[in-house]
Amino acid sequence: MSLIELREPTVDLHQSFMQSTAEWNGVDQDGTSMFFADKYGWDLADRTHFALWVQLLKDLARPDFTPLPGFVSQSTLWVVENEQYLSAVSLRHELGTDYLKEVGGHIGYGIRPSARRRGLAKLALAGSLGQARALGMPKVLITCNDSNIGSAKTIESRGGVLEGIKPQSVVGPLFGCPDDVRRYWITL
């Protein structure tokens, strides 16, 4: 019997997470916040470094923890099925940078390539929206590439209202976006 659940990041899923990383084939995994490992010089293939990164993800959710300059507090959930890592979703507690205000938004998620088209993005997004409600956030900004129809449908299925589309000609030079960016708001 398959058990799919949302849970905090855990070192116990190191091997499964690394298998997922290999599936991404070098492409950025939205929602994982792997960039923090780069900032600290951690190699996530090393279990000790992975444990430091997992602890940082947990610390970032604590109200008494101060993120690195240029970053904001966030809560991270992983989608897990039978002890296999499938997905990550991160809720930024505020839009504290120009990047987040324009293209990053409050929530980012990514689904392991072999686990797509199973409704996991909807589950991940619902969990993150629950966290946002618990934090007292009145609404959240969620973005996706204009060409990512699946993500747009996921956002709309959870009440996302399209604010507009930022053209790549504007956001590309500023933030390195490869596509136009759809901006949605969800009122909580």
C-alpha cells in the first residue's frame, strides 16, 4: 500500500534525495533551496553536509533564526512516498527581496521527474498554503514560467488568480528568467 505524506526535511532520505537530484540532470530543483548548500560550500552528496543543510532548512522556519543577508525565513516540506523523496515545496514568509517580489513569489515547488503527473504538486501546494494560513499570511504570490501549463493549472486549482504575465524581456535581464513569468495571488 502506498503512503504519500508531507513532512519536514530529514537526513533519513539522503539516498533517495540524491537519486532524485540525479534525475534532474543538473537543472535547478525548484522548492528545494539547494542554493543554500552552495552558499555554505556543502556537497549534498556527503551525508554530513546533507545533515547540515537539512538542519538549516529546519532553522529557517524558526522565528528566532536570522537567515543569511539577502534571504528570508521559509518553511520547507517534502513529499514522501514509502520513504522515497518525491518533491519539495518552500514557503517564503515574506517577499523580502526584489527577486521574490517580481518572479520568485512566496512559494516554490518542484516534483521529481519520475513522479510527475500524479497530483503531487497540488498536495505540496496545499501543504504550503496550510503553513501560510498558520503563519497568518493574508495572501501569497505564486509564480511559474508561462510555458509551464501544468504548474499554472496546479496554481489555479488551489484558487490562484492571475495578476498578469511579466515578459521575459523585462525579467530575463534582471533575474535570468528564461521565459515569461505568470504571477498568481491566492487569498487565504
